[in-house]
Amino acid sequence: KEGDLTGVDTGFKWLNYYTNGFQAENLIILAGRTGLGKTAFALNLLLNAAKSGVPVGIFEMEMSSLTLYSRLVANEADVKGRRILTGSIRGREVIRVKEALDRLANLKIYVDESSAVSIQDLVAKARKLKSEQPDLGLIVVDYLGLISSNAKAKKRYDNRQLEIQEYTRTLHELARDLKVPILVLCQLNRKVEERGESGTPRLSDLRESGSIEQDAEIVLLMHSPDYNKNALTEEMKKQGGKVTAANMSAEARSHLQDEAIKRTYNENKGNAEGQEDTTIMNIILAKNRNGESGKVIKLLFEKDYSRFTEVSDDFASQEKAIQDRYANEDK
């Protein structure tokens, strides 16, 4: 039917719109600087896909399965992750956590927490999972830089770039063979931070190998406009302290809009001082082989809950959703 997704549901309206869901056989790259929230966003995509009714798998090389599941529970139960890990939940939070655990138990989420899996083992394990779950909907690999090769294979590589090139080619072929989208996390290089205030990433910032860009059908780049926090200050200096809507740069205007969104979000949560760790996150669709590219999807990232939420085109409806969610929240 017109409007139906042909791929796996990402749970995000505009990402679905531009990609029509993550397509079978596609290699999808999710890249960002360290500490930006790549794993958290990947877990949101994984959870949303599982909720759509398909089995999903993740090769998690950076954290334990306990930490991973605590993030999923925090997201699903609307309880801060650190409270879950320290066992300091109380009142209705206990009920919400139990209910979240029940819901998660009914989802088909498979986790491999090997700390340093070789590309050969990863392929073998993925094939085994596919044979056990024929309707497997998504595989996540966290992350590319931690994949290793066995000693025999390493002798073939003259440098790290050739090694990464072999990994991306292998993962691309695996996605095609299994007919399953594979989402791979990777790092951006430091050139992003050296570019000035905006720090907006580009495809050329993908770390270690150009083959990452070449082999992928979709490349998503994460960027926090909080890097632009001094944009308005710099603009005022250039304009002699007189900044108006007419002479304000697009960068400064975007920053003001983002700050207004965060302020409203925090106020509606009963946190008027804005101390809640909430960040605006732009997901840049840098490459989309079978659709529009260059699009930016704006999300709210609540670090404490490992949760990404779409910013509605009509922010009034976003405000209403926030108010409803936290109307009965424990203070």
C-alpha cells in the first residue's frame, strides 16, 4: 500500500520517510565523535525494530550485556539509567521497571557481548543467528574499530585502511547474503573538531578508510548543535553587539531555536533550571543510495534515559506530548 514501509521500521518518522525503513541487504553506517551517543541511538533503532515484530541482534564489543539491557530498561520504563544500575528506584519506578522488563522479555533481542570478535567469527555468528531466526530484521555491530582479524588474515594487510576496507566489504556482502540490513557504528576523525564552531561532519570525516563511504548504502552522521553554543556570541562580536532576526546568521538562529526547544522541554518536565541532561541531536543523512541525501533529522537526546525523541514539526504537539509524559512523574 502507498505509505507502507518496505524496510524495517526505525521508529523515527522522518528517517522512515527518507529511507522507507532500513532495507534488506543494505549496509548502514552510523558515525559520530566519541561520547556523542552513537550506541544509545543504535539501541533506540534496535528496540524500535524489535517492537515492530522482527528479531534483532547486536554484536556489542564496548559494554556488557547488563549495561546494555539497563539502557533498554531505562528507555522503556522512563527511569534514569543510573538509578536502575544502583538499585535506587522507588515508588512507581519499581512498577514501571517491572512492566518494562516484561515487555522487553517478549521481544526477540539477541546480544553477543564478545569484547573483541574477529570478522570471521562475526560472520559465522550472524549466519547462525539468521538460520535460527529466518525473519531476522536487523543486525547491529558496535563498533567497526573493535573488529579484529585472526593472525593468518592479518598478514594480508599492509595497513589499517586495507584492513577496514576488507571489513566493510565483508559486512556488505554479509548483508546481501543474509538479506538483512546491517547497522555498523564507527568513529569520525578529529578534523570535525578542528573545523571551527559548527563542527558539522562530512563523509570525508569517516575514520580510517574511504571504503566505509563507498560500501555503505546509507551513511548517518551524528552532530550535536551544542557545538554551536558560542555561535550567537561570535555573531554579536561581528555585528558590534547588535544582532537582529534580519542580520542573524542561520547558524546563530538555529542555535536559538535549539535552546528554546530544550528550555521548553525541561520546563515541562518540572525542571525549569534546565539541569536535565537533554541535548539536541542532528542525524545527517549524508549518503542515501536509493533516496534523498543531505537531509537533517532533528532529535532530542535524553542521556539519563538513553532515549531519542523526534522534535515535531509542530512544536506545540511536542510540548503536549512532553506534558502528558511527565504529568504524574515523581518529583
